[in-house]
Amino acid sequence: MPAGLVISAPASGVGKTTLTLALARAWRNRGLNVQCFKSGPDYIDPAFHAAATGRASVNVDSWAMDRGTIAHLVGRGTDADVVLAEGSMGLFDGVAARGVSGTGATADIAEMLGWPVLLVIDPSGQAQTAAAIAAGLRDYRAGVRLAGVVLNRVASPRHEDLVRRALNDAGIAVFGALPRHAEISLPKRHLGLVQAEEQAEIGKLIDEAARFVAEHVDLDEVLGSAASWSPQPAANGMNVTPPGQRIALARDAAFSFIYPHMLEAWRAAGAEISTFSPLADEAPDAGADVCWLPGGYPELHAGTIAANARFRSGLRAFAGTRPVHGECGGYMVLGAALTDADGIRHEMTGLLGLETSFAKRRMHLGYRLAALAAPMPGHQVGARLRGHEFHYTTIVAQPDTPLAVVHDATGAVIAETGSRRGLATGTFFHLIAEDR
């Protein structure tokens, strides 16, 4: 029977991902099968999980997904020895208004699955106060159970002793304390961690993290704190209609932000996926019946995309007879132009009139609920789609027919409606699920 544990923290940037990867690899090195999940709308961390465990990781999201979908997704952990769900932001951080089965908070997943929480606490700039924070998190919500704490970035043995004593006095188990260790710091950029596939040394970094954590954390105590978990059969699977029978999917360093569960759901429904690389000047598969451009980092490769004539002409030819859809960065590439952070304007494919600029950064972040005013691949007029938007782009022009009426998580209407022109469609949000 698998043992389940949620890894969370009081805030972002405390070390959740590093600890998750280290524990997963350390237990894998001991011969255990480890399955990871990511709570919340993060399309980067699952690839790191897969690198650490050798098993595909997917997102579970209480705002966008119902309980049946979450049960279906976590069911892949049935044959594992250990199941780890890495949280997003702080343990109780979600949106103000409840979504399908919660607010998107990591605590929702912990309570729903009955898994205790392993807290990562960074006591930098404090000592006994760290225990007050941990105790507050322990007592905040009755249905969420705290397993214990791992301290990260402790300054000295004296510092560790002060924090440990306070946590012990509060009745909170301390499984270990990690000194500062620059060698296991994961590189970052403006949308989060640099993607796993872009890091040639990611395996060595995870190995070093596992060695370091095994040296300073009691792995047996952590494993013993996890809950025995008997997965409940899911009444249904993903409610996902593939955008086509044969999908040409852009896939490279500029186009990689698509949720793994979406690709799995498409394949499970019988779709075939053929990948191509715009950065390598490849055109979409001529035998496909739909083309999908995910988000990613087109702003880092705008000059290359603008210069790749075979990709641009091939995509235009494809869009003359078959649907093309872009999400976020993919939407920007379907547009007329993209201005990079240096103020240089690059012509994109021109299938839509959208113009975007990174010269003046403006953050767009949050859950999105879209009611389609026009069809897009896989979804008809009136469909209600749940997704997440995250980019630092100024919208210069969005002149085409709006694709949807889009609301944020509070119910407020937002201006990022997406666009439709001919057979081309685009959205700024990344699709997570469709309302049943």
C-alpha cells in the first residue's frame, strides 16, 4: 500500500521543489518506487519530478478539477511505494472564491487525499518565531494534519538548536535541518525554474540534492510519517475532448508549457500526437488535422522564430485548411508581432492580429474561466474552460473577434479574451480542464 505525503511551506521560494526532488531520488536510490504530483497550475515542476523518479508526474488542482478527475489522476500512484505531492506557494494559499472542488490551495489536496503535510521552513532572520509559524499552520484548518518539519538554510548549529528547541516545545517533529548549500540551487528565470530539459546536468544536481538531504534528514522518520493510502476507484476519468484525431504539437525550448495530463488525456481518447520544432524551422505534420502551439518562452527566441521561413510558411499553409490553436506564448507567435525585452520588434506568423511587447513588463497571473463565444479545437460554443494565465506581456493590440468571455477567479471580466480569425484561435490561458 503506498505511503502518501504532501510537501508544502509557509510561502514560495522556501525549497519545496529541491526537497521533493531530493527525497524522491534518495528513496528511489533505496529501491523504492516513487510517484510525484504537483498541486496547482505549474507546468515546469512535473518535468523535474519525472527526472527524479523516472515516472511521469501530473498536476492536481482543486480550483479547476473535480474530485473524480483528481482521483483518476492520483490513481497512477497505486503501484508506487511512496507518493509525494509538491505544493504551490504557501500551504493555504488559494483564490478567494471556491472553484470546482476548492480554492486551488495545497491544503485542499492534503485534506482530500488524507495525506499529512511535511513543512519546509526557512528560518532565515528568525529563530523561535519559526515554531510559531509552524504551529499556526498546524492549527489553521482541522482537516489538514502536520507530519513534521524540515528546516532549510539554517545559519549555524546554534541557530538550528534554537529553532529545534522551540519546535519541540510546540510538539512539532523536526526531521532534519539543511545548512545553506549553493550546489543544489536550481536556476531560475522570470516564469520560474529553468526547465528541466534545458539543464544538461539536472541528473547530477538531483543526485547531489539527494546525497545532501540524506546526510541531514532522517529519511526513515519522514517515510514513517506518511499516511498509508488506499486509492479510491475514480468514477470517471478526464473530461477532455482531443482537439483532433492527429495533432501536430509544437515542442521545443520555446513551446513546452502544456500540462502533462492534457497530453495523456488526448492520447487516452485515441488521438495521435506528432511533434515538431519551430526553432529547428520545422513545419507541422502535413498529415495532421489540427495544430497546437503551447506556451513557453517565445520572447527568448523571437529572432529565430521570425527568421524561420519554413516554419512560418508551413504553419500558414496548414491554417488555410485546418485549425491552429495557440496558448499564451503560442498565441503570441500566431499574432502579427512580438517586441522583445530589448525593444526589438519581430514579425510573427500573422495568422492573428495580436501584438505583444516584453519591453514594458506587465504581469498577468491567475486562474481563468472562459465561456467560448466561438469554437476552438476540441470545444464548441458555450463550453466553459478552466485554465491559468501567467506571463509578463503588454498587449499592444488584440483586434480580432474575441474567442471567449473570460473571468478571473473572483468572477471579474478580464480583457484577455483570446482571438479567432478564420481557422486560427488563441488564448492567453493554459487549458487545465473543461467543466462537466
